[in-house]
Amino acid sequence: MGLDSKPLSTLYGKSSYKLEDFPVPTGREEAWRFTPLSRLRGLHDGTAAGSGTVVVNVDAAPEVSVETVGREDSRIGKAYAPTDRVSVQAFTSFEKATVITVPKEAVASTPTVISLRGEGGGAVYGHIVVAVEPLAEAVVVLDHQGSAVYADNVEFVVGDGATLKVVSLQDWADDAVHVSQHHAHLGKDATFKSFVVTLGGDLVRLSPSVSYSARGGDAELNGLYFVDAGQHIEHRLLVDHTVADCRSNVDYRGALQGDDAHAVWIGDVIIRVEATGTDTYELNRNLILTDGARADSVPNLEILTGEVAGAGHASASGRLDDEHLFYLQARGIPFDQARRLVIRGFFAQLLQKIEVGEIRERVLAAVEAELGS
């Protein structure tokens, strides 16, 4: 269960909109034990310096509305309350929020692309709300680039019978720090599909979470990351099943190369007493390409009812399979090319789930560039 040996259901019991309700983390807490606090540049303790800028531009589908609102807007914080110090720091510090609304029964004809570009490198805070009203359908892309010390919260509100597909691309400059909470709240028979791609940044810590308000909710969380020398890439997932007859499936895969490349994946799934009929599975796989790289993978599953449709988890970290390489080389394929083919195969099935072809090609190109470096 972690350092403090507490059940997941008690570790995730606290949420608040007030900064004083969360002590400054020391690194001994379960939620922060893998994160190098000294590299957060003050996001965790209120000492973040400078005044940076993250420019937000939205290329919206014709059926979708886009608003820039103040923090007093009633839609902000409606689906999510912060659960850690950095998240509440971002919530109490942002000035303007972006609200994306997909009207009832609308089917967005094109993806809505939210481009976020860091400029100046100083600390900045943000907030985004994506609300998909009942029976509507949309694809949303979050594209992060540039340099920043950035903390934000993103709320996905998926109405009854609605479908939301999200691609979040972290393609930051090498010096960027990004700490983000993504929370999806699903209505009756709602479908949420997320694909997180993390490539750039000095330190990136993303915390995707899912909650359900009624039966039939279906969440699919996929992720791909490539970690280079010196990078710290951390994904902490929580799926909290509090309603009967809902589903979740998690599949995150990463590759690491170079000295002090560090990937952290925490997958927490809670099936509460009332969540009978839950069907859930989570998987994390890491491919360690060189000496000096480290992957920490911790799947946690807490089941508080005996009536589930299915529940399981798996985690594996290892090096390239020598037998696969030998098989290809025995058929005349040079080592470097054989290595590339095996790594492409490792990611291939997952990459096909990226809903936006342009982003899929961009990620493929980025992986190819990493393999050539």
C-alpha cells in the first residue's frame, strides 16, 4: 500500500479548495515519495519565482463554443476539488480559465485543438474546463510546447450518453516543469477515452483521475512516454469506482534511455462497496533501453465488494528481448534496424488508439527521432 501502509480508500479521502488544508510536502508522503521536490522550482511550497506566460490558443470545431472566464465562473471546480498541494496552489492562483462547451446532442465535425505555449520560463498557473453535454460527441487535443514552470487543473465533464476523446501531448522544451491534474467526471452511459503522450520537459508529473456519477460509465486511459537522460516523467492515475456497473481500462507504456532517465507510473484503482458489477483492468509496461535508466511501476487495486465483473492489473519493466533481436538479425536485418523494429512493435498497438491522425504521425516521428539520438 505504500510508505504509510494505508488503504487507497483512505489515502484519497481528502479534497479541498483551500491551500492551508494541504501541508507542504516533504517527500516522505506516499503521493510525493518518487517526485524530486527540489526540481519542482517552488510549485509545491509557494516559492515559485518569476512571472511566466502560457499562451492559450483554441482552434475549435464549428459546433463547439470557447470562452475565457474569471475564477468566479460557476463551472470552475464543479466536477473536481484539488487533492494535493500543487493542485490547490494552481486552483487558488490562476487568473483566467478556458471553458470549452460541446452542446447537447452535437457531434463535433473536427477535433478542437487547445495549444498551450510556455514563454519566459517563470511560474504560471492555469485552468481548463471541457464540458460535453448529454448525447454530444467531441475530440479534444491539448498540445503543450515551449518553456514554463506550469501547474494547472483540467476538468472533463462528460454528460449522460456523451462521448469525449482527449489527446494530451506534453512536448515541452528541455527545461520545462509541468505538474497537472486531469479529472474526468462521467455521467450515465458516458464514454471517456484519454491518450496521454509525454515526451519533453525536465520534470513532468501528470495525475489523471476518473469518477462516476451514474451507471454505465466507461473510461479508457492510455499513455505513451519516452524518457531521456536526466528527465523525470511521472504519471499517477486514479480510477475511483463509486457506482455500480461501470468500466475502466488503463494501458500505459514507456521507453527509457540515458543516465538518470526516470519514469514513475502509479496506477490506483478503487472499487468501493457500492460499485458492484465493476469491470476494470490496468497495465503498465516499461522498456529500458540503456544502463542508468530507472522505471518505478506500482499498480494498486483495492476491491471492497465481492461482486465484480472483472478486476486485474499487471506491470512489467525490462530490456529488449534478445530472442526477438536475434530472430530479426538471423534474417539479415542489421542490429540498429532490428532494435528499431522491436521498439516500434512495443508501441504500435497503443499508437493506433490516438484518435487524431496528425498527432499520431507527430508522435511516431518523435519516437523515431529519439531512437536515432
